[in-house]
Amino acid sequence: MTVSLAPVATDANSSTEKPALVIRNYSLSYRTDNGLVSALKNIDLTIGKGQTVGLVGESGSGKSSMAWSVMRYLPPNAVETGGAIRLAGEEMLDFSPRQMADIRGSRMSMVFQDPSTSLNPTIRIGEQIAEVLMRHRGLTKIEAYAYAEAALARTGITRPKEMLGRYPHEASGGEKQRVVIATAFACEPELIIFDEPTTALDILTARQILDLFNQLREETNVSALYISHDLGLVSRVVDEVSVIHKGVIVESGPVQDVFRRPKADYTRQLIGAVPNPDRWIGVDAPAVPETLVKLDDVGVRYGAPTKLQKLFWPKDSETTGFWGAKGVNIDIRKGELLGVVGESGSGKSTIAKVLAGLQDFEGRLEFAGKTFANRKDIDRAYRRRVQLVFQHPDASLNPRQRIGTIIGRPLKLYGVVPADKVAARVAELLEMVRLPADYAKRYPHQLSGGEKQRVAIARAFAAEPDLVICDEVTAALDVSVQAAVAELLVKLQKDTGTACVFITHDLNLIRQLAHRIAVMHHGKLVDFFDRPDARSDDRDAYTKALLDAVPVPEAAIA
Amino acid sequence: MRKFFSSPTAVVGTLLLAIVLFAALFGPLVAPFDPQEFHPVARLQGPSATYWLGTDQFGRDLLSRVLNGAPATVAFGLFATAIGVGIGSVIGVIAGVSGGWVDSTIMRILDGLLAVPDLLFTLLIVTVLGGGMEHALLAVAIAFTPGMARIARSAVLSVRTRDYVRAAVARGESGFYIVTFEVLPNALSPIVVESTIRVSFAIMIGATLGFLGLGAQPPSTEWGLMVAEARQFMFRNPWCVAIPGLSIAMAALGFNLFGDALRDALDPRRSH
């Protein structure tokens, strides 16, 4: 027993033979008000020494439960109904919580999804890394800091010494995730669990983190379990992949085999749902381009100076606040689908809010011959003809109203149909978004995320608008649901001839749908082009970087 | 419902509340004696077979007096809270919905009022209005208004920025529709929970005013007044102070625990 805690070098021979992690026939359930709910069923998973295994599944598939089971950090209502989890041959289910505390961080560590919540905001970064080293490797404070500096340098942070003295809020999202990764690698563990480590980051940073992961893996020969919902991304980093669906592993094998020759129906469905930029599913572009809405030099300034500030401190007032968007010129044509792409904070949602009349703006908004110079001018006719669909379907439907009331409201408000025909029209609209008509009697919480988003889309189309703005409507949904919602949107566009502004950060998806694409960066419109020109040479450098950063799934290349 | 009763707080609260409400509704009917009937031979007695909870300085049956006082005491708490919550919510909703300088003005004035302790504020109002049950009730209601306005405002503020409200704004809905159909139904639960807890404070303040002689007047059987009247005889028969005192505690605790349990049950962040 003493051997196992000795430095890795001495028993290197024995551990090369044993796989880093073996999970055999493992099952897990949660005790809830409705009795035992099974989360994982008969899971078998092996991670060889120096191997990276991907675990792919949609939300609720049990992939996070798996991570917590391996870390032996389960909630009190978890019931393990059998099986084995072995770390380098040792049965972890038998370990006491105390033994596990020694193993976590030294022999096994974890990288979480959101670096801004996994670092303690009140402790300096250096201290957070050094703590792990002092606790598990018995280094002195000075040694630990020196080692931490080296660890940070290895993750590509340019000034590691400076970073050690900073607080988490003084580092960017990418830097924070590098710190978390440096901490995870600090004690040279045998196994690292990555739980969606790039989901909370923007595309370019995510790309860098993936490269870093690949580089560190080669240097350290660590074994890793990589959990993700993103097939394209997983295909880039792992050797073997297991696809998990409703707590059961439906398929596993080498990554090329699984993606090129999927055996299970679910895997095939999952791969088919991944957006492929070369497969066009949008409607035909309008034959004669006719401008519907025009944004003319539109700017939005958050924290704009008050009248008092302008009066007394005219100089300061020019620099106060922050431009959410500045000098944006976009025209939207009748019947087209315009994609707006950008990272978080690029100003794409600000533009959506301006178009929906929710945000005060400078500049001019032209619609059907009318010009609005500020938000208060926008009239009801405009509000009827321009509808907005929000990102989070949970938040955009009033939880106390029934679906029928929610969809029926625009019908009544704008008098689209006579009062006695509202119920019939609601049923029609539900059918249009492929939901059963009796959903009208339900409340939003009785629906799944994808169904709720369909309701929100039905509400937007109920007003029979000329333009529907979709603000990241697929971002909160699973891949397969995402594809269905995108297809639904295209179908509705085909049927009604409505123009659509589709705001997203997913370039692969938008290249399937949009006729023209606008790229935003730091509140400015940096590029605006027709879809076929996406790869042409006169694209902006930022557009090119974005296009190169997007992982195209293996299956799509093949 | 089963989930609500799974916590001991909810069970105890509901039980106490049931007893108190039973006394408030049927107390006068089930009381064994006339609450004002003197029994000169049995003064200041402890509990016995005839007088279950003992007698006071005039030989009046304490059980009958407590049961007869229940409707007045509980009704006082409920009505004072209802009026306070009503006025407070209206002010709070106005402040929360309008925002800007209207909100700032209203809230700064309320902040000033909140700085005065509830009881002191009530005493001040009673001094101006004069004593008596109705005035005491009004005083408690007014004292509750600033606190309730604050809670209503924060409830409205948290709902006001939700996407479904923004969706209504984007549709071009009228302000009235947005407030009544989108904001209020979703802001209601914190207000309901808070008012349940407030009933217990109202009962206690009402009893305190009675004790100080500023609320109900003799020969009323209001519980606070009963304590005040029996105070001189406290050492000869502790029962005549303890019984009305415990009744007040029971009513207050019942509403308080019930309110707590209701909050836990209604607040999705606390229940899993």
C-alpha cells in the first residue's frame, strides 16, 4: 500500500501495464421525490495510460454525473447500485473520504466548464496554485511559487510572475482557464477530467485552449477523460470516444471509426445534427433585393453621460460610458436571412435590442419609408411587423401563463384574427411549429427547452411580421434540438416569406442558413459579405481567424 | 403538498396556526363560561377541574377569556397586515415600475420612515390619532407600509428585467397590461410570504399596544390587555399572565413558522 503513494517514477513499470482508469458495470441513481431515478446504467469505460477518451452526450445524458462519480464527489441523494471504478488498478469505491481528499488534486484532478466560477475570486491566483502544490507535494511556499510560475509559463501565459500576484477578475477568461489547467497539471496527476473546458469561452480562445491541451498532453503523457457535447471539438482532441445517451453508453471506439462509421442510431442522429457549413438548408435568396430595414450609423452607448454631467463636465462626458455598438450600417432585405456573427460582448445582441425597440440608440433606423431617430419614436405598426425571439426560452415565456394565452396574446393585441377565432389560430400556429394542439393548455415549465423555443417562435410568427429577429435562439439547446429549430425556422420563412436576422456565435450553423453574414467585433461591424464569399481573400482578418478557429467535425471532412 | 409538509417547520407552524384559527373562529362558542362572569370565591386560582387554566383577580375563567379574546387579536393582526400590505404593495409597485426619479424619491422617503423602529412609529401614530382598537390597527398598518413597499419594489425589479417582460415591451403592450398580467403574477409570491410573517409582528405590536393601554380598552378580552391587567397579581398567580402571554406567542409563532415554510416551498432557489 505504501508503494502507491510513492513518486510515480518508482512504480512506473507497474502502472504502464494497468490502465489509468477502469470503470466496470457501474450504475448510479438519484433519490428524488418520485423515487429512484437512474442516471447511469452499466457503464464500461477504460482509459489507457496516456490516452484521452471523450465522453459525448447531450444535457441530461449523465456525462457530468460520470465525472463526479470518478471524482468521488457525489451529492448526498446519489445511490451507487453497483460496479467498480479503478484508478490504476485500485478500487476507488472502497476509499474513505479522507483517502480521496489525498488523491484529488495529486493523482486525479479536474478542469471545470466555467473558469470564472472555479477560481476563488478573493484569493490571488498564485496562492491558489501554490496551495495545491504545498498540500499534495509538501513543497515550501517559495518552492511552490517557483513551481507555479513554471507551470503557468508552460501553459503559454506571457508574464507568469505577474499573473501569480493577480486576482481572478484581473485575468481574461482564456487566462483563467489556463490557470485552472496549470493547477490541474501541477501535481502531475495520472488522470485529469475535463468537463466541457471550452464551452464558456469564445471561439478564438477555445481554439487556443484546445491547442494547449494537445501540447500538454504530449509533454506529460497524462490520461484524460474529456467530457463534451460538441462532436466537432471532441474529434480534435481524443483518441477514443464513448457516446452516452440517457445514462447508457450506446457506442464506443476509436474516434475515426465512431464518426465515420457510426453503428448506433443515436450516434448517427447526433452526427447528422452537427451543423456542416457546406450543406445549405436555407431558403432561396429573394430574386430582387429590396430593402426592408436599414440601420444608418447606429450607435448604442451604455452608461451615457447625464444632462448634469454634460453641463458641468463636458470634457469627461465624452469619454464616460461604453459603446455597445458604434457606427453600424446594416440593411436587411425582404425575405432574406441575415446572419450576425460575433463573440460575446461584440455588440450583436445590442443590435437585436435596437431592432426590437428595446434599446435607446443614436443614429437612424429606417423601416418601410419611415425613419426613427430614437427608441421612443418607434410606433406600434413597427412593433407588430418586427418580432423578437430571445435566447433563453425559459426566461422569455411568462411562467404563470398557459401556452395558449402566450401565443394568443399577439393575435388579440394586434387584432390579427377576430376574437372568436383566436383559439383556432393558436392551434394552427402550434401545428406550424410541430407541437400538438393540446399544448395550448399547458404551462411553460411542463415543456422541454426545445419545445419552449418553438412556442416562442410561434408567438413571433403569430403577429405575421415582416422581420423576425432571432437572438442566439439555438445557443441554449442541444445539438439535435438545435438542428430541428433551425430547420423549423427555415420552413417558416419559406411559408411566410418573412425576413430573418439570425444572431449567433456558431459560424458553421450560420453558413448553412444565411444569405448574407455580418461580422461584429468590439461593437463595430468589421465585415459584411454574401455567404458564397466567406472564403474569399478580401475578408477581414478577424473573419478569417473566426472561420479558421471553428472545428469542422471529422465526419464532415470525410 | 406532500413536499410542503416534509419539513418540521411546516408541520409545527400549520398545527399552531390551526389551533389559533380554530380559537379565533369558534372560541366564543366553545368557551365554558361567560368571560366577564365574576366568581368571587375562586379568585387567582391555578388550573383545576372547573377552571381548566385558572382564574384572574376577579375570578373570571382564563380559558374563556383567552378563547373570547382570540377573534379580536387574530383579526387585528390580519387586518392590520392586509391594509399595510395593500398600501405598501401599491407604492412599491409604482416605484419599481416607474424607475428613475419617481423611484428614487419614493424610496428615499421610505428609507427615512424605515429608520424609525416599528413599535416607536406605531406609538407615535397612536399618540397623534388617539387610543382605541381601530386607531391601533391603522397605526400598525401605516408602520408596515414602508417595509412592504420595499419588498414589493424589489420583487417587481427582479421581474421587470426578465425576457418575457421585455418581450411584452417589444410587442408594444400598454403599461397597464405589462404590470397586471406580466409583472404582478410573478412578483406576488414574495409579497404573500412576507405578509404571512408580518401577521405575527402585527399581533405582537397589537398586544404591546394593549399592554400599554393604547389599544383595546377594558373589559375587552384582547390578550395584550389581559397581560397588562393581571400584571399586579403576577406573583400571586403567574397563570393569569402566562396564559394570555403564551397565547400571543403561539399565534405569532404559528404565523411565523407557516410563513417561513411557505417561503421555502414557493422559492425555487431553496427547494430542489
